[in-house]
Amino acid sequence: MCNANKNEKLLVIPMGGLEEIGLNMTVFETNNDMIVVDVGLMFPEDDMPGVDYVIPDYSYVLEKRDKLRGIIITHGHEDHTGGLPFLLRDLGKPVPVYGTSLTLGLIKEKLREFSIKGIPFQKIKPRDRAKLGSFVVEFIRVTHSIADGVALGISTPMGNIVHTGDFKLDSNPVDGQLLDFNKFVEYGEKGTLLMLSDSTNAEKRGITPSEKEVKRAFEDIFSKSKGRIIIATFASNIHRVQQAVDVTLAFGKKVILCGRSIISNARIAMDLGYLKIPGNILLKLEQMNTLKPQDTVIITTGSQGEPMSVLTRIAMNEHKHIKAASDDTVIVSAKPIPGNEKAVGKIINQLFKRGANVVYDRVSDVHVSGHASIEELKIMLNLVRPKYFVPIHGEYSALVAHAKLACNLTIPDENVFILQNGEVLEITDQGVSKATGVTYGRLFVDGKGLVDRDDIILKDRRRLSQDGFVIVLIYINKEVWQIAAEPEIIYRGFVLENASQVVVTEAKRLIIETFNSVDKDIKDTNVLQAKVQSTLRKYIKNATDKRPIIMPVVVEV
């Protein structure tokens, strides 16, 4: 430990990114100051109907907002930036956001969609240093599947911390910018108290191939293709787009960017000099009919099977301009994020049914990971030589594998901590230990609004998807408090066809019986609706073993 005030303590709090792929967010907090590293998102799971995506519950940060000195974004992927607009909106005050040129360019575009203004952006370069209260943060270049990624060397009152961000040791990166080995060695030599390191591929042996391996796969596919080529990848994977463009140019074809996000990101990357597309090969979608199919390359979105993406609409024959043809070659240049496998598989199958030749990661090297495998993780641990270690960014099995890897090298078992989201690692002059956790959870993004897992909206959606609904129309003459016509029952999605008439007939009888049980002197329609709802809920549950949403409506005639 360094010579810190004996009352000083440092808290390291992962708010997302552990036991999952996505939602990356980590809080570093001292007595008087706090910084946040990344604010990401993840795709919704099957039990989240209508949810667009999921972000970390950042209520702890809002409670401590007076201590917040800055937000640092390691790179421009959505699993590290997607929750940022919501946090900035809810903070209610401008907080500096630190990032490299491309990272901030992508973030600014996202904030424009949310009409968020007045954020004091701090553009940094690798090896720059920034003082944020009691923290001094140094930015260290890393190689990843997006340009301009950085790791962080964080000087704190308790000692040095290294946060690797997402990385791999690519010896031949697309942009020629190598990972800064010297800086990591420097932190190893001057002493690193704690390292938090990317665990995504901690169960994968060997070394992750270079991004340039994808170019070789593209070249092979282009040489064999007889018709149009469609390449689907992440909109933020600028290196992948660049390689597709380079191969397109080499084969004398024209390229069309299709999809709002990929067009927007490409424009930003071109303006900042991270993407180079010669003007003579870049055409608009409206110009596609002027080209022969064999001269056409379309780079688009939809590699994760997103319902409204371009690739999904092509597969479902719903795209206005692009129809899959028998000579088309479709390259899905991405690996499905856990949870998206079924959606991606469905798209691939639909494209095959339409006669296209589909090439994807299981049959070709059209995708390589942006994350370090086991041998690279060993190298990073040996370069930095931290006293304490926390694996981050990965599912629980990957965290365990990375922890075992660290223990098998030079770090004692008792100095390796596998944390869960919301757990607190407390560092004092007495040592490092787990402390009482903080408020943690997930927020669900529905349009531009937020709901939590227990929100009645989501509960109703789950019930609707599973058990359907019943609308009960009760026609009464309120003056004399009499039923004026036979009750009407409208139902969807819960009754078996051969039992429907029996259920409906009995339900109508129960409605009338319930009506007659209500005190005629009170004539309270709210009481009537509540009693009908309760009666029908019990009856339908017993008769059908379903729990539909029941909505009684009193119609006065």
C-alpha cells in the first residue's frame, strides 16, 4: 500500500459486465471522489417482452453524484456506451466524459438522438493523463475489434490500478496501431496494486487470430462468388468495414452501405480519418439498380438477428430494395452474442431457403474475436504483475477460468477476487476485502423510457404473452340498476377452441350472479368491476389453468 491517509479507503464496484456479456460498468470511489468506467447495454432476454435493450441500474451513482468527477469510456462498442445517454440525462448536471476521438464521435451521435446537450467532452489520446479529484487516469492503447480502444492506468491514494478494457494482443492490427506493451511493463515495474482484466475468452486456448485473418477469408469468398455479396457485421466494427471495403476495391466492385447505424458510424469514422472509402466505389442504395449483381457489395447490419435490421428484412423478404437471389452470397461476419443464437440461426436458415449462399463463423473464418485468449491473458498478467486481481467482462465460468489462470501464475489465491455485480471490493491500508454490496439491478429500455424488472408493465406483457386477455362488457341501466343486455366477452389467446363455448357460457352466468350480489342501493360500478374481475379470475384459473388479464368494462345504457 502507498502512504495514504489511514482513514482513506477505495471502493471498486462492478455495476455490470460480470456473469454476462454486456452491461459493462465499474465504479471507483474514494472518500471524496468517484469515477465511472463505461456504461454499457446488453440485448434483452426471452422473458423481457417489448424491451429494446437492458442497461445497468445506476441509482448508486445518482445517490453519490456530488462525488462524481468524470465518466471514462474505454471504447465505442454499445456494450460499453449504450447506457450513457440515460445516465447523463438522469444525473441532472453536466459531468465530463472522457474518450478517444472515435469513441466520442460515436457517443455524440447517440446523444443527439436523445437531445442531450451541454456535456463537457474531454478528448484524449493514448498516454494522455487526466486528473479527476483524487484519481489520475492514464490512457493506454490496446488492440480490439474497434479502433481507438484504451486501457486505463489509474493512480489512487491506495495505489495503482490497471483496467485493461477489452483487448487482444493483435500483432498485425488493421490500423497498424499496436498495443502499448511498454506502458503495461511500466505499471508492472512501478507496482500495480490491482488489475481488472477482460475475461471473455478466458476458456479459449491459444492466441486470438489477428483481425486481418478476416480479410483473407473475404478474399477467398469474393474469388468464388458469382453474384451479389452482402456482408453483415456490427455497425461499430470499423476495422471489419475497412477490410470489406479494401477487398471490394481489390476485386473491382462497388460498395453500398445499408442501414442507419452503419451509415452513421461510417460517416463519423470517415470524417475522423478512421475509415477510408474511395469516392469512386461508394454508392447509395438508390443506385444499386445501375450495377450488375456481380459488381455489387452491400455492407449492412443484422449480424445478431435484430428484428428490424436490414439483414432480417432481407431474410423475411420484407426489404423494399433488396431481395435475396439464388446467386447472392451473404456473409455474417460476427459471432452471435449469448442469447442471440436462435435469432441468428433463424435468419441464416431463411436466407438459405431463399437460395442464397450463407457464410458464417461456423463454416468460415469470416469473424475473429476482439478478445484475448488464454495465452494472451497470461502475457498481460505477467506484464503487469498485480498484487490483487479481479476478472471482469465475462460470464461466470469465464471469470472462474481467468481467476484460476491468475492463481496458476504468481498471484496467491487469497489475492484473487471473483466479484458479482453490486459487490464491493474495499481497499484500505489494512488490506483488500469484500464489503457490503450496493444497490444493483437492471433497467429495461422501452423506447426512450425505463422500466425495472418488477414493473407492472413487464408483468402484464409476460401474462399477455403466456395467458392472453379477457375483456368483459357489462351493459347496465344504472338508473334502475339492472342488466340491460347479455354480457359480452371478448377473449384472445387463452381458451382451447373445443372448450370455449362452455367457458364463455359459465362466465356470463357468473357475471350476472355477481351483479345481483352487489348492493343495489350503492350502485357502484367500481365495486362491480372489481367483483367480476375476482370471480372470473378464480373461475378461469380453475377451468383452463390459465391466468389471463381480465378487464371488466361497465357500459351504461
